[in-house]
Amino acid sequence: MPRFRTADKGTDTGKHPVDETLPPLKMFTSGLQHVAAMYAGVVAPPMIVGPAVGLSATETAFLMGASLFTAGIATLLQTLGFWKIGAKLPFVNGVSFAGVTPMIAIGKGEGDNAIPIIFGAIIVAGVLGFLAAPYFGKLVRFFPPVVTGTVITLIGVSLLPVAFNWSQGGNSQATDYGSMTNIGMAALTFVIVLALRKLLRGFLQQIAILLGLVAGTLIAIPVGITNFDAIKNADLVGFPTPFHFGAPQFEVAAIISMCIVMLVCMTESTADMLALGKIVGRPADQKTIEGGLRADTLGSAISPLFNGFMCSAFAQNIGLVAMTKVRSRFVVAAGGGILILLGLCPMLASVIALVPLPVLGGAGIVLFGSVAASGIQTLAGAALEKGENALIVAASVGIGLIPIAAPEFYHAFPKDLLVVLDSGISTGCVVAIILNLAFNHLGKKENAEEPLVTTGAEPVAVH
């Protein structure tokens, strides 16, 4: 029977750390840390889409609350699951950025029908994705270490520009964007997080990101970059009334567009599950991938009912798991519960929103860098000296970096193709799979995994 060593206690137990429950206080604070890490990513898409399709500030705020609520539901589907739904890993779900540009394109010029048309397209895409999940899950055999390591690395590298943007202030049109104050706060938070990770021990070390965000926010108050307007204007209670913007409408062009986005999200979620499986010591097999994709797509199909958008994996939280070594899926489930509460209580949500983006950016550099480091670690065991594996990595990373290094590279391509091409994770993943098939032969078995289950700071042999 396999034995596992927990990261915080150093004791052997027959239960995998993914399935462990922590004491209530640790469960709450660790879950809150996950929420703090992904909060900006959840509210940003509705914050962008709302004004772009003509919604008022009040309606946009409603969308943001609904997005928090539906992200909580989707996260619970992933972590707790039921039947064949859910990866049952510490896997966070939230609003996908991949759908922002297509949703804006769909909603422009539609007036009051914009949101209903978007929601109708998401519902159909979610249902079709749910039906396709078992077939998509079979692709797991095409993800040997040379592919997964490349994709995991690209996930981390692709997220770093987000942290850099936050560090500058988040809004390129603002007068203080990129100011020394903003970047200085990001740098200070970065240093605080690293210092806390070095100096603290046990559970406090595991929540170093949360402590760093709190410290950075407190320091930012006298600096003058903490905005309290959200708290002043927030209601105590607010429920995302079903179909608040009207019954969903179904238009073929919008549905096709969102189905393409769904394929992109499923590809990225597959890569994220493979990355997370490596990190927590429970490799994601075909059954796990299928369950995770079902949760993704079901969460997306349900979200419009409560005025939310398409749901997908949040890679920044994978970095948090890698950094803290807290692998319990119930911790992330607690975070999902917190997200639901935030969606029902705008005043609570506004407290989380107090964290200035430069502070979040400083912590984000550590988080996203941790994901890239995990990918490099996977590549270290991918036998790059054999065959053309090094060439596969070189070509895939090169193609995957195009949208990051040259954002306008594909500007002359059709807009529908940009949904895929503008995602370095998706393009890099597709190239890695194709080249692996071409050079290493379809179905060829990779090197066997070492008989170890990594669950903490050191591997524990399987008995």
C-alpha cells in the first residue's frame, strides 16, 4: 500500500495529500490565499466586456459579482465533483480570458441583446464541450514529458506578462501606469513574499503569498494607491438573479465563435491538469482529464444561468500549489465556497478588491514563475538528449512565445483564428503534439515514470 508524507507534518499516512482535510483555520486561510491569487483574473473579463458591449457601471459590477459566484460553483465541481464530473484535484476554475475578444466582437452593436446572445452561445458551447469531453480526454496519451514539460513552461511564461502589467498598475491608459510608485510597490511585495518564504516555517510559510499581499496592501495605504471606493459603494447582500439580462438568444455565428473558444479552453485545461497532476504527485490519467473537462464544460453551461461567462482553469493557482506544497483539494474547495460568498456579498468581495494591482503583480511574478519552474523540472526528465526531443521543445516554445513577444504578429489573420493563435499555450501545445508524433512515432511509449510519489519537499517511495 502506498504511503505518503505530508508537506507540513513530515509524517506518513495512507491517504494521499490531495484527499487530506486540514484544520478549519488552515483550510480557510489557505483557501483565502487561492481566492486572493485569482480574484483579479475573475473580475477582469466582465470588467472589460461590460463597458465594451454598452453596460453601465452598475450592470458591470453585477457581472463581476456573478462571475465570482459562478467561479465558486465551477471550482466546487472540479474539486469535490460527483459521478464522473470533476478532476478531484486542487484545481481552480474561473472566467476564461480566451473568450474576452470574441465576446466583445459578438456583443458590439447588439444593444440590449448583447449579453443574451453571448450567454446563449456559451450555453451551447458548454453542452457540446461536455459531450465531447470523453473523446478529448483520450488525447492524454499524446502528452509525454517532452510535451507536458513544454506546455507547463509555456503556461508559466504566458502568465508572466499579466503579472508585469499588474505591477505597472493594470490600466495602460492611466497616468500613473508604469510609475516608480507602482513598480516599487510590486518590487517590495516581491521581496516580502520571498523573505517570508525564507524566514517562516510550517503553516505560516505555506500562506506566505497571502501574508505578502496583506503586508503589501497595508504599506500601499499611506503610499496612496489603495482605492476604498469599492467598499463605500458596495451592497451588503446581492444575489445574481437568474437571466438578469434576459433569456438567452441563440445565433449561429456567435455559437461557432464560442465553440472555438471552448476548444481552446479544453486544450489549456488539459495541459493545466497534467501540470497539476505532476506537482501534487497524482498524475492526471484519462479518467481525470475527462472528469476535469466535464466540470469545465458543465460549469460553463451553468454559468450563464447566473449571469457568468465561460469557465476554465486558472494556472496561477497551480503555481500557488507548487509553491506552498499544500495539495489538498478540500483547501481549494474552501476557496470555491469563499468565492460563492463573495458573489453573494458584494461588500466582502470589495475587501479582497482592496489589494492594489501592483501588489498583486509582485506576488504574481513568484506564482507564475513557479509554474514555469515546474515545467523546466519536467523537461529535465524528458530525455532531451535522445532523438529530436530538444528540437521539439525548441520549436514548440518558439511558436508559443510569438503572442507574448510579438502581440501583433498575427494581426492580418482572420479574427476567428486569433482565438487560437493569440494563445501561446494552445499554439505551443498543438505544435509540441504534432512534432512529437512526427519524430517519436504515434503511440510510442515514453520512459516509465520513476516509482515514487512526490507529495512534499522530498519523494516518498511507494511500498
